[in-house]
Amino acid sequence: VQLQASGGGLVQAGGSLRLSCAASGRTFSSYSMGWFRQAPGKEREFVAAISWSGGSTYYADSVKGRFTISRDNAKNTVYLRMNSLRPEDTADYYCAADKSGVIHTIVSRYDYWGQGTQVTVSS
């Protein structure tokens, strides 16, 4: 599975962005998907995850109520809608795929990673 993240950019505080992660391969629909982020000098941290069916989602407390993860298995794509963005959301955002199909929040549980897409939120 190859993952390609896109949609990052520069936005003012309070603004919105939608990240996309396009996956290759026929097994995408069986994988759970996650979004992580990494700010300069910090460890990669969990943001959101969605189960293989889309029936279950989970969010980090820091983004709950502001971010929404979704997926379209017909398009092999997972999305992260980010509203009410804050300067502390500034980071490189990564999508990841987990063959187990269930939600995990730990980096090491994910099998495939895309390249990062940069999100910068100005104050």
C-alpha cells in the first residue's frame, strides 16, 4: 500500500483545511486509517483514526470537536477535516494504514505511512 497525503497549507487561526490521503492497492477498505502530526522538535503524535468500515472513529483530546476523520472506500481515500485551527495545530501531518482494521493510537501499530503534508496556522 502506498499513501499520498495532500491538502496542507497556510491558514489563519480559526480557519479550516481538509487533508486527503489517497491509497493505492485493493486492500485499502480492510485497513484502519490514522492521521498523526509532528511539530518541529517534537515526537509524532496521534490525531485521529477510523476503522476499516468507517463505523468507528477516535480523536485525540486536543482536536476533538474540531477535526473530523472520514473515508471513502470506493475512492481509496481518507480525509481529515480541520476546523477552528489554532497555531498549536501547526505540524507536518501524516496518514497511516493499519492492516488489523481496528483503531489504534500508537505509531508502531501502523504498517504503512505516507509522506507528510505541512499545515501552518498563523495567529
